[in-house]
Amino acid sequence: MLSKRIENMNPSVTVELTAKIEALQRKGREILTFNVGEPDFNTPDNICSAAKKAIDQGFTRYTPVPGILELREAICKKLGDDNNLAYTPDEILVSTGAKQSLINGVLALCDPGDEVMVPTPCWVSYLEMIKLAQSTPVSVGTRKEDGFQLDIEQIKQSLSPRTKAIILNTPNNPTGAVYREETLRELGALAVKHDFYIFADEVYEKLVYTGEKHISIASLSPAIKERTITINGLSKAYAMTGWRLGYAAGPEKIIKAMNSLQGHMTSAPNSITQKTAIEALLGSQEPLTAMREKFDQRRQYIVSRLNKMPGITCADAKGAFYVLPEVSSYYESRYKGKVLKHSADLFEFLLEEANIAVVPGAAFEAPDNLRISYSNSLENIKERMERMEKALGLLK
Ligand code: PLP
């Protein structure tokens, strides 16, 4: 009955897990969530005030599909100031979250039979979006030993005459890697030489630590910019996940096509959110700095704490708010007579024994790992890491 397109698609594991955990919490279980992909901070006051003002001014009607001009101008200013990228408002499309910008882009460029490379481990939705376009995802592995940096040799080996694009995510969910400029230059040169497109998902751009610098690949040369669709949004940087605002910047012809698609599916995002986004982008950035400092403290703690646990190794995450510890030394161990075989079993075990919700790494193409989000208070992180270590001690 359902279309092949849908039958081929896996539901979002993270969305499903959230529903399961919420159901357990409603039954009274004291589960602490280390699975969520959103900041635990509230949206800053100046941003909320802008929303109230927009409502009071009656800014409640349809807006142009690509977003109001004032917001697209603010995005152009942000891209110029922060990313060394010159765009005009005609090269910007505002969407209902970065997620929508991404799927718009994939559907606008990719045909059945096209191949789209994805460095893995990767965010859960990329492979499914590519499949929705009836294109073929081609996973290109990255390694913990290289800090999960892009492996250009592997990318070269994965190229084929059908390669249409690559989806990049820096800073990366789930690895926390921040891609180095020289590697991005090499990738950009490959894209120009072999004529493929780059989707550059930069939603975690503001969350970089250890003096790392986020580089927008489109800023590296005009020829690379011609082939890049830069995707960003307000969810992670401004703790605005529920407001739903993302955007894409790219060549006008592609942006126009994405706009047509959006015009038939959802139209522009919420009018109030669009006004609010102008304040987020151009107003005080102080709340963001405070949030980043907190994330950094937690990051340092959790990486060193996990590395002290027997049988676990954890790479130093340099961006976003996730760590991806390797836990496969616990596979094949026993708990209450049951053998824990893979990351989903370990996830269930930690949920039951330590009341801690993480995400099985398999959901991110990282079967030897768990993904842990440190979007939680340092106090909670400390307490649950203790519990996690104790629980792991029960495994035989
Ligand atoms: N890209 C990555 C890598 C993400 O982790 C997420 C959210 O988890 C998104 C995009 C979607 O962001 P938005 O809330 O703007 O749709």
C-alpha cells in the first residue's frame, strides 16, 4: 500500500527513542536524558522579546516563500561577517529548520541512480534523505585514530561517474570532529575536478572548543562556492530547536529550485519565528558565549571521565555537544543471563541499570559506539557517569 520510497525509509531512531524514554518518564522512571540533540538552555530573553513584539505588531500572515527580505538580508550579513561568504538575498532560502533546507537541497539536485557520499559516522537523517530522492548513499568511513577527520583517499576511491554530491557536517554530529582547512581544500578541489556538489551542514558552527576554527568550505574559492549549498540554522546556536528555523545559501538557480519545492510543500516558515531570527542573528551574542563555555566544561569532564572507565575509549570531541565513546569491549558480556550483542543491547542495559538514556551508535553508522549528548548539567553528568561505571561493572 505504501510507496516504495517510504517502504525503503527507516524511521529516525533518535525521534523514536525520545518517544520511548518520555513514555518511561511518564510512568515515573527517573531517567536522565543524554540522547537529545538540543541544548538544555532556554532561548535567550532578547530573542523571546522579539517574538512577543512580532505578535503584538500582528505579524501573523503568510510571508514570501523564501522568507522575508529583512531576514534574508540579516543572513547575508551573518554569512559575510562570520563565514567570509558573500551572498545576496536571492541566493538564500529560509526553511522550517535546517532539516527542511537539507531535504529541499537533496530533492532539488539528486535523481534516481545518483550517488551521494556521506562521511560516517553520520547524523541519522542523511542516508534516509538520499534514499527519499531515490539516490544511493555511499558511506565513506572516518576513523577515531584520525580524530574522525575526512579521509580524502577514501573519498577518491568512492567516486564514480554517478557521484552527484557529498553531505558534509562540520562540526560533526555524532563525532564532534571539526574538519581542518587543508582537508576541506582538498575535498573542494576534488568537487571542482569531478564536478560534484557539496552540501555543507554547519548547524553546530558556533559550538567549537579547544581553539578550533570553523571553516565554511564555500569560502575557500569561487569555484567551490559554485558547487556548495551551505546549510545552517538557529536551533543549536541559539537554543531555538522548537522555533524551527534553518536556511540554505547557494547558487541562485539551485536556491530557486529549492524555493519552488518548498512553495508546494510547506511555504515559508512561521512568520513570528522569522522576525525573531533577525534578533538572534544580529542582536547580542553574549548568551551564546555563556552557553558555549558551559558546554566546554562538560565536554572536558565527560571525555576524561569516559576514558577512565574500564574498557571504554573516547576521542576528544572538538565541536557540537556529543561524544562517541567506543564500547565494543562490552559486547558478548552477560547481564541477567542475556548476552549483550551490540550497541542497542548496551543502550537497553544502561537504560535499565543506570537510568541513563544514550543513543546506540548503530543509528549513526557507528556500531562499536554509543552517542552521548552532554547537553545536561555538569552535576547530572557527574552523577550518571558514576552510575554508568557501576553498571558496567556488573557485566561479566
Ligand atoms: N543537521 C544536523 C547534523 C543535526 O544534528 C540536526 C539536528 O539534530 C539538524 C541538521 C537539524 O536541525 P534543525 O533543528 O535546524 O532542523
